[in-house]
Amino acid sequence: MSKRVAICPGSFDCITLGHLDIITRAAAMFDEIIVVAMNNQQKTYTFTPEERVSMIKKATTGIKNVQVDLYDGLLAEYAAKKGASAIIKGLRAMSDFEYEFQMALTNKKLNPEVETLFLTTSAENMYLSSSMVKQIASMGGDVSDFVPSVILDDILKKLSPEKKQKHLNNGG
């Protein structure tokens, strides 16, 4: 019997406890999970691709069947290259579903061998997004309840208001 491989794609700019919840639950269903930080030319990222991969690796260290990768291309092609049978997408609200459903149909057309599976987020993570975490952190708020503790320092180093204040004091 061949290994059941699934892809968990996303921008992960930065990885949150909501992402980690979906990854952990998917890891229980498949032999191998590849968490792939995707690059979307239409998005502006706070963290570099290398920083995003590093944070994902730190956050998923305890999950034995998880690999982390970076990819800049079509998800359907990546899934074919990796022999994946499924793409796992987390849904927070109905507003996520419309876009994700359209992407699932497109990926199925591009790669008929892959299925998209939707996992709904846990109730405590429904409101959580990377954008919200970055906004709170950049304004000096406490994001420790929203992100894995092993990456908290990485986020604060990049987004702390002290850095902004230092820049403003230097005439920036």
C-alpha cells in the first residue's frame, strides 16, 4: 500500500494556532503531511520565505509525519510532483468557502488525481488570522494566545512597536 500524502498549503505569514490545529488534525489522517509555504505574487509578505519556513518548522517539530517546504508555482503541479492525493484547506467562515471552493475546482481541473479536503477550524480559532496577529503585534498587543510559543520571539522581533519607535526617533 502506498503512502497517503497530503499537502497543507498557505502563505503562513505567520503561522498561527489555527494553522497548527488544522495541520495537527490532518497529520492524524494521513501518512505524510507536507506543509508548503506558497508564494503568491499578489500578496505582500511581512516575513521572508525563509522566515516563514523556519517558523513552520519550529511550530511543527513535535508532529512526526510533517515535512515543510517552500514553493513558487501552481499548487496542482506541486501536488503531482510530491505524489499527494489530497490538499487540505482550513475554513474559518463561510466567506472562506467561496474562494477555496473555486480554487479546489481549479486544482481538480489541473490535476484530476488530487482531492481538496476542507477542515473547519476549531471554534476558539474562528476569528484568528495571520493579518490580525501581525496587526496586534505591531501595535504592542499580546499575541501569545494566538501563535505557537516557539515562534513568538520571531514575530515580536519583526513587528514590535519599539522597532518602529526607534525608526521614528531617528527621523524615519
